[in-house]
Amino acid sequence: MPLRITDGIEIQDWEMIETFTRASGPGGQNVNKVSSAVELRFEAERSPSLPGPVKARLRRLAGRRWTKEGAVVIQVSEERSQARNRAVARDRLAELVRAACVKSKPRVKTRVSANQKRKRVEAKKRRGEVKALRGGVEE
């Protein structure tokens, strides 16, 4: 079942590779038998579903989860159920790609007004005068 991100972006199943391993943590004796941890690997760099700018933003947002080969790797071992971990991993990937779809606003440079500069200098002078009056006592 394809993973729907937005109206225009849908990740196909063949673009994602899921591997299952044994997870540490709660589960009793069952933890030694069942591979419930999920590692979801999405080959983002080679994906035809994502436009170039989205791939660039995804690379920045993914951080350490981005591999040298251009894949996003998401590991989940929070739940005891393999199916639940799988759903959580797919949700996290969808959220990450959704965040990459949002174009950040360009920063508008602002200047400090002349009045603000004047107020700052006056405050510094006043503070300096207060400190200058703290001199030693003359006898």
C-alpha cells in the first residue's frame, strides 16, 4: 500500500525497504523469539516521487538519519508489536517528508533604528556613571 504524503506526493512500496530485528526492552521471553523492531529505509535520492527541492530539504531535516547513499533510515523499537512499530516508522517518514515539503520563508534582514542605538548608548552611560560613583571612601 503506497504511503500518501500530500496530494501530489505518494511514496510507492518498492521505494521503501523494511527489515525486522529483535528489539531490546520489555516483552519477557517473547523478546528473544520475535523480531519486532523495524528499520525503514527510504531511497530518497533515487525516488521519482520527490521533486529536487524537497529532496534537498529532506536531506537537511533528516540529519544523521540520511546515509551516504542518499537513503533515509528510520528505526523504531518502541512497541512490542511488529505491526505497530511498522506503522510508527511509516508515520515518522511521512511527517519528515511533509516537513520537507514546506518551503521556509527567506529571512528579511532588519536594521536597528537610530533611536534604539541612541537609547542603548544612553543606558550604558547612565550605568557607567552609577558605577563611577562606587569609588572608595576618602578620609
